[in-house]
Amino acid sequence: MKRLLSFILSLIIVFSLIGCSSKTSKTAENVDLSNWDAVLKASKGTTVTFYGWGGNELTNKWVDNYLAKAVKNNYDITLKRVPMNIDDILHKLLAEKQAGSKNGSIDIVWINGENFYNAKKANLLYGPFSESLPNFKEKVDTASPEVTYDFGFPVEGYEVPFGKAQFVMLYNSDKVSKTFNNTKELMDFVKSNQGKFTYPAPPDFTGSAFVRTIICNLVDPNKLSDIKADKAEVQKVIQPALDYLNELKPYLWNKGKSYPATIAQLDSMYSDGQLLASMTYNPYGTTSRIENGELPSGTKSLLLDKGTVGNTHFLAIAGNSQNKAGAMAVINQILSAEAQALKYDPKNWGDLPVISYDKLQTDEKKLFDNIKLGQDSIPQNIMLQQRIPELRAELVPIIEKLWLENVAKGD
């Protein structure tokens, strides 16, 4: 997740320009968005723009090949996917808000954590709207902390869960005879295979998730749940993890003198045989990558016994969206059993579902039961049992800075 200093600074300016909240149930056409029949009627024949990350081919294909066709068939909505990085999306939202535009170009936004918090605080988002969506009320565990909070920030109905991700370790079973299931075994593995393991340098998202997973396996996560976002206080709590990473360091690739800058670099080194292990925050996305030769055929996944960090990704609606009704209809489709099951299938995406299996009808459950996960994958029920909710977003940059100062630059 990117933290945009320029965006945050811009918020200070925009507060003085915003005089009203997005809390309205009417569009410019005076549509009552709390009335689902009225929403469907208003959205018929319209176009909805979907702004979000476009860096994954499977994700893009799911939106273009399934979702766009589904909303066209079900609601007569034309879906336009606009690939854009979140920093550019936020600047666009802000610029249109500052210009006083009531007919913005953005409808749906794929957004998370601190970016969501800042956008919501600046009244750049429409809401609350989640309770107006039939599939949200009927199929989602609305009381789950992973639905009501986004990286520690209260959602309050201004965004709806889209899917789930969870950190897992990857290893080449053709070359590794003894794996690791906890931090002690990981240390033994790295020491026994010197130079064959490393991780991306934070703030790379996956590398940062690895560091947070190590922290949560060595430190009680509850100690970080309410801690003040103060560098000195955080360091006191996570010092055991920093010590562990420093002990690990001399046995890493290049003796820990440098780290891959991105997860793509790490995966390339792993695929080339330089490393015996890699990692990912998209656990079921590895199957297709193995099939297309991007990862070694012997790749398998594993979890640490105390769990790995996981988060929920969300969708929001722009406050000045021209088509809030259409946006709501599209998001409701995304929360259907069909959409979530297809997204769960590793052939299509491999994204963990956000709807509750227990709330589904028998025929809907079969959609998930019939999906075949790759031999590299860990069953979803085990994944969820060993899932650690993400730390508060405001702690992440502090942890990354502490890693840089105490591990990367340490002796």
C-alpha cells in the first residue's frame, strides 16, 4: 500500500474547500439509493467506470471477461475498467473535488487502508452504502472485524469487501527435503542453506508483509493493537523480531548486504534457481504461475504455525460519481456467489472469497466445493485458521523505517 505524502498534504488544503459531506441518498437524477429497485432501474443502460490496479493479467481478465459480461447481462450496465495506480486515482479524485465537479469521471475505486482513511476523511467518497446492497446483507459476515475495519480504520459503510489476501511462503519441493513451519525452523533452514533465501526490502509490499509476519510470530499481536504510533514505543515491542532478522541476515543471499528491491526480482531469482524459496500475498495465484512456467513446477506453499498476516481489499464509490446507482449494482454483482467463486478459482484469479460459506444456499456452496485448488495450495479452512489480521496502517511505515535503520543498515 502506498502512502502518499503529497496527497496527505493536499488534504489539508481540501478541508477548507469542502463544505458538505457525501452522505446523501440521492443522485443528480433524484434516485433514492436506499431503494434497490430504484437503483436497478436507474442503472439500466448506463456506463460504470472501475478504477484500480491493473498490474495483474488474471485480475484484468476476470474484470473484463466475467464481471463486465455479468453486469451487462444482469443489469444492462457497460463496465469500463480503467487501470491506474492508487496515487494517481487519489490525485484525480482530489483534483475533481477541488474543481467543484459534481460529475466526476470515477465511479468505483479499488482502495485500501490509509488511502481509504484519507479519502473518506476528505469527503471524497460516497456513503454509507454497504447496507443497501442485497448481497452484502445476505452473504457477508457484516460483523467480522475484517469487514468493519480496513487496516485498523473503521469502514462505516463507505467501502465494501472485494476479496481477501494472505501471506504465504513458497518453496521448491524438488530441491527442498526439509521445510520450516515456525520461526525457529526457518532460521535453521536459512542457516543450512546459506545464500539460498532472502526477502524483498520493505517498503516492497510483500517484503514488508514478511517482516510483519515475523513480528506477529515472535510478538503477541495484541501488544500492537492499541499501541501509540510512536517509533520508540513500537521498537520496544518489536525488538525481538528485529533481533531475529539481524541473526538471519548473514546467512541470506549476498550475506544480507543487499536485498531484492521488489517481489518480481525475488521471484525471478527463485525461478532461476538462485533461491530455494519465495513468498506471496496472493496464495492461490501461484497455481496459474506454475502452469505458465513463471514459477518452478515443484513450488508449494506453507504457513508459519502461529499464522501469517492477511488483509481484505475493498471497493468504494467516488463522492462525485455520476453513476452511484450503477456502481452499487456492479459491486452487488461482485458479492454474488458466482462472482466470488470464479474469483476464487486459481485459473481465474485465486482470490480468497469475502462472502460467508455458511450463509450460502446449497447450490451456491457447490460452486466453491467444485473448485480444484492446485497441489501447491493450502486449503482455505486451514488458511483462515492461521490468519493474523493486518496491523494498523499507521504502524506499517514505522515498522519499515525501523527495519531500514536496524536491519538493512545495521552492523
